[in-house]
Amino acid sequence: MAVNLKRTSAEDSEGGRTSRRRMLGWLTGAGLAGSAGLSAVSNFVFIKPRATYGQPQRFSVGKPEDFPSGTRAILAPRGICIVREGSKLAAISITCTHLGCTVGAADTGFACPCHGSRFDQDGNVTGGPAPRPLPWFQVTLAPNGEIEVDKDIEIAPGSYLTI
Amino acid sequence: MSLSTPPKASFLASLKAFPSTIWKSIFRNPLPSNDLERSATSFTNFFLHIHPVKVHKNSLRPLYTFGLGLISFFLFVILIVTGILLMFYYVPATSQAYDRMLDLRGSVAFGTLLRNMHRWGAHGMVAIVFLHLCRVFLTGSYKKPREFNWVVGVILFLLTLFMSFTGYLLPWDQLAFWAITVGTAIAGYAPVVGKDIQFLLMGGTSVGQEALLRFYVLHVAVLPAVLTLMIAIHFWRIRKDGGLSRPEDADPVISLEAMPTVKASVLEPKKTYGLQGLVRGPLTKVGEIPDNTVFSWPNLFLAELFTFVVTLSAILVVSLLFNAPLEEPVNALHPPNPAKAPWYFLGLQEMVSYSAFWGGIGVPTIFVLLLLGAPYLDRGPGGVGKWFSRDRLLANTIFITFVVANIIFVIIGTFFRGANWAFVTPW
């Protein structure tokens, strides 16, 4: 029953040198493993979309007159809240920094319905698991007189656009 | 030219034998009536050939396994069948998915029943797979030589959860949308690759059409294929690892000392002895050792059939009594308050409400690594095959602590959390 399937070492190495057979075996193995790795990587490249179909990150929200002083207007489809105090205007994100739920307006600022994070009027965390305050986005006045918000650019909380 | 020509059968006789000829061409063996034919069932039937010819009596003890592994598998089969049927009417498009859910309710024959069976079957599978995992742990069945099959089992448990998670989005209702928004955001907290995983899962920066299509493909093609492969490996290894675990004393020990033999000093050196000259008493022990195995036909097969009928009946009864929930269609602007995940993820959600990283990534990863590593860390041979063995007090205590902690978190998340995830009392 005892069948020795091992090749003798003489076949594998000739005088300490690697034999041609073993060398070819190594090359075949490395080639197959490399190809498998490459195809795995290209699968990831394939499923990572190059173009996304979401909303533009930069958009206009209307004229300054649409937001009279004291306004706290939640623009839910855009994911922002426009705040105006006198001549100062800002856009605060309403996407919870915890896990991405949409926060709602509360008496003291914002509150998240998913995991109970709470924020004050300026988006600072006052309770719950949120790790960061709500970001403020850059607001500019476009040449045609409309307010333009760029969600790609975060600015320091408390920096307003003066109109 | 054949030497003997068979007697020519009359046409009528052939006609009369026609049905049985076909029957016998499909089933080569008659229903077994003796042990030889009983053992042939496992060899000659495609659907039975996965089974051993004989099975240990311990494996058939209902109170040892509770049939949990089998129930998991049968639930998987029910989910495959109902899932394929539901696919005939489902469209993975944000504009249509919810309407198709309403169609299933209103205009598809048995649509409600099939959706109920699929939903409750999925809940049942998560629960039963987890209980199966508990059974295997608490009986010490992950120990040598079953270490790797335990690892396969843990992977199957994770795949089951991922199946459930991907299926959750498909109805495209409020519950689905916000559970997946939160779930993918948790993935985003994973170190280094988190944001990339989140982006790959959603196919964009938010849950939308791309995410729905991706979850659909994962749910109906990728994950079932992987799950089927892993189940095949799991079953194959049960056989190769020697069947289900059992206590050491379940098998008789053949002691060599007990065999009466002849002392070497009385033997004559020049003489050739046959085996019978060296061993006194009956030559062979066959028939003397108590045999603790029974034929799979009918013992194991009847037990399996019984388990299947009970499983299917339970799912049918639950599906006839309770309708699967369907909330309002997705409103990406207003999360329901409170927004809750399915019950088996509520422990996770409760932990996430303390810390997104530790609750969603840290603690679950530690738990899974401990589970995967259990057979390689806990290598003591004692306590295999017995529920709550004294030998395994430490391992079982640690395991039960984790399980009870998770159950407490699930209960808090289910009953004690109200609007804005504030603590409320249910009474």
C-alpha cells in the first residue's frame, strides 16, 4: 500500500541547482496566481463606478430676498439648511455626521431620529453619538444675484456670507 | 449470434410491463426490505448519496441537535424557491420596486403568501442559524477534528446576515431605505477601506438606483451562489470529520488487554503458528461489540422528512397568520422617527447609538474574530458532545455572556427606544 509519491531529490536538483522542471513549476504557479490576482483587482475596478448619477454638489438655492432675516429654511432635497440672521447667510448640512440620516429641526437646533444625536443652532454636537458637528458649506453670491452653495467645500462653522 | 435467444414475449405482456419498465429504469432498487438493500439506498439514489449508510444513534437524539442545522438548510431551500418565484414579478428599479410590492399584495395569485413566506423564512433562518451556532458551541462540537467546519459555519452565519441585509432594501419602503442608509454608513467607519466599501456597496454617494441594483444582484445571484458552495463544503466536511460530534463514551473502547493471548515463552521457536494458535477465545470480535449505529434508511431519512414537514408547516402557518410589513414608499427627505433596523440588527443599532466605530465595527469584529478563533484558542479535548459540560465552564460562560449581552441590547433597541432614539418605557 505504501506508494511513495515523492519524487527523489535528485530529480529536483542537480548538484544543488534547481532543476528545469522545478523552475518551470514555480513559474507556472506564479503566473497563474498573478493572473488570478489581476482578474480579482480588475473585477473591483469594474464594479467601482466612474460616473455617478447623483445630484450636483454645486447649485443655486434662490435670491437672498427668498430668505428674510431670521429664516431657518430646511431644503431637504439638497440636504442643507439655509440660515439667515440680518445680512448674514450660511448653509448648514442636515446629513447627520453619525450614520447619514437626515436630521430634523428641533427646539434647540437639530435632532437625528435614527440614533438620537442632537445639535445646537450652529450644528455643534450637544448630545448623542455624532462624532463631528454638522459641516457648513461655502455660500457665494453668483453674478446673476442668486445664492450658490457648494457642498464640496466645507468652511469653518460661524463664517457667514454677508449680503 | 447469441447462443440462447430469450423467449419472445407477447406484445400484450410487453405492453403490460411498460409502466414498470420505465419505473425500474428510474429507480433501480426496490424499496428496501433487508439490510443489503437498506445500505444500497445511500449508494444508488442521487438525492440520498450525501448520507452515510449507517448513522450513530447519538446523531439522532432530538434533544442533542434539536435538528437546528437541518432546519436552517430547509429554510434556505424554502427561501430559494419562494425567492425565485418572487423574482418573476420584481423589478429592481426605484420607480417600480414599491409598486411591485403592492402588486404582489393585490394582483398576483398567492403573492402575499409567497412574500410572507420569504420574509418570515428569512427571519427564521437568521434565528435558527444563530441557535445552531449556539448548539455547536455549547456542546463543544467545534473541537478537533471539526475546527475548520466550525469556521465554515461562522462564515455561513455571516453570509446569512448579509443575505438578510441585502434583501432588506429590495421592497424600497421607508424601513428598507433608512436601514440601508445606516448600515452602509456603519461600513464607512471601518478603518482604511471603509469609505471605499461604502462607495462600492452603494455605487455612489447615497442610497439610490445604483444601490438598489447592486443589492439586488448580491441578493439573488452572488450571495446565494457563495452560500450554496459553503453549505456544500459544510455538509461534505460533516462526513469527512466523522459525522456529528458525540461524547467519548458513546463508542465502546476495545481493550487489547482483555483479549486472552498466549505467552511467547510457551511457543516453540521453530514452529510456524497460524493466527488462531496465538489468540485464545473467539477469533473475531465482530458481533460482540455493541453497535451504536443504525441504518440511515429509515431512521435518518424519516427524521429528516419529519423536520422538513415541521419547518414548512411552521412557515406556512406563520405566513397565513401574519403579513410581512410594508411601510410607506421611500421618502429620502424624512426618516421615520425612530428609524429602526430589523430586530436582529437592533443590538448592533443600540451599540451604534453609543459609538459608531465601536458599536458598528469594533465590538462586532472582536466577536467574529473570537468566534472564528475559538477552536484554535480552546484546544482542550474535554467536554465534547455534551451540553454545558463542566469541562467547558469557562468557554461556555464567556460565550453565554456575549449572547446574553446581545439579547439585552436587542430588547433595549426593540422596546425601550422611542422618537429620536430617546429612552422610553414600553408600558
